[in-house]
Amino acid sequence: MPDPQLPVPTPTLDNLEFWQGAKRRELLLQRCVDCANHTFPPRPGCVVCGSTRREWVRASGRGKVHSFVVTHQPVHPALRGKTPWGIVDVELEEGVHMISNVVGCAPDDLRIGLPVEVVFEDVSEEIAVPRFRVVA
């Protein structure tokens, strides 16, 4: 029996451009044309001013660990034997938060305020998932 895999994200009309950018190794965010607020996850309208005029812009990809949790339970069959597993809330320089993982960092080394930058992991031929690595 093959090893189970984590579910692969399914692009929708609202987030297709985000996933296309990730495949090109670009972290894209929505930005409101009217008030310049960055939004993540993608939404049909701005959460600040309500405008539906938005554009996709390349993010810096830099941020810091805002919060994290380390799970010791394999919360999915694909995580059996891979715990402890660190899950982070990264606050990007643009002010939005992304939930992801920090690669190359032991869960015991995760800290609030840890500087990170985006990297991408291919999880299928069509999808690359943003992860983060520690910035020295």
C-alpha cells in the first residue's frame, strides 16, 4: 500500500491566480485598488473598504512567525511517523497572515518573532505550496 499523502489544494476562481503564481515561485497577494489593503486568503472584495476592485501583486515573501503550534499527534494519515509537526502563523511584511510550515527548522527551534522567507514545495505537477525557511 502506498504512503498516504496530504491533500493537494484545489484552485478556485477566487484563488487560481495565487496558485499559478506559486507554481512560478511567486507569492502573490490581492491588493485593493481603492485603499491598497493587502488580503489573504483571496476574497471577492476588500475586507477594509468593501471594494470589489482588486489586483494581484507580488509579495516580498518575508515575514516573521507570529504564532505557532507543535502537534505530537498525526492529525492526518500522511503525518504518521513525522511528528512532532510545527505549524506556523507567519505575518508577512504586507501585514497578512499565512498558515504554513517552516522547513529545515526543528519544531523545538520555532519561536515567535523568528524571521522567515517563502520557499515553494511542489506537491503535484500543477501545485506548489508556499512554505517558509528561517532567514539568518
